[in-house]
Amino acid sequence: MTFAARVCADFVASVNRLLTPSVLELTPAKYSAETFRESGINLIQLSAQGRIIQIAFEGTRQRFSTEKFLIPYILEGEVRAYNQEMLERSQIRSQALFYCLEEKGNRWHYFEWLHGRTGAFGRDQLVSLLERLV
């Protein structure tokens, strides 16, 4: 299971443990290394009552790249967050994602194009994105 899929699965499980009935859905419900598509887009989606967070990612054309992010990365993609009202206004929040190769361990980084902010992508980022949709 990729780090992004594990973060999403853990996040959905922790939220749903607190709520009856469960409100967050994860698609696909299980994601493994065998599920990864070498060519093409891979998609993980969290949804709750019309609020959606999508994580789309794919491999780089070369073995690794620094074309769009300073730290070498092997996967690149985007995280999108939206609800029905935002769709009607064509207003989808989007951040670039990069799976970076680092000495202290490989990890996902996000980059906000609008504000130029960057950081490690994980549970806190998912919480922040979901909070903005409510």
C-alpha cells in the first residue's frame, strides 16, 4: 500500500470510528502495490455527503524528476477538494503532490500554487482540506 493510500485509509477509519453511521467513504476501499498503474493516472477518493477529496498521481516520465519541485521525486500528482457548491462555481481547490526521495525517508509533499506554501502531505493536510469543505 502506498503512503498516500495508507494515510487516507487510516484517516477514514479514525473518523468513522467516532461516527454512527460511518460518513467517510474511501475508493478504492483497498489499495495495494499491485493496484498501481505504471502508465496512467492512479486515483484515491475520500467522500462524505457530497464533499470530495481526490488524490491523483502517476509516475514521472524519467526515473526521477526535479522539473516541477526542487526535491527529486518519482511520483507526481494533485490533491483536489470540492463540494457541490464549489463545482457549480467551478472552484476546485487544488495542490500539487510529489513523492520525494529524501535521505531521512521518502515522503509525499504538497505545493499550493496560489500561496506558494509547501509541506509534508499527511493526516493533518487531509483534516485541513476536509474542514474547508464543511
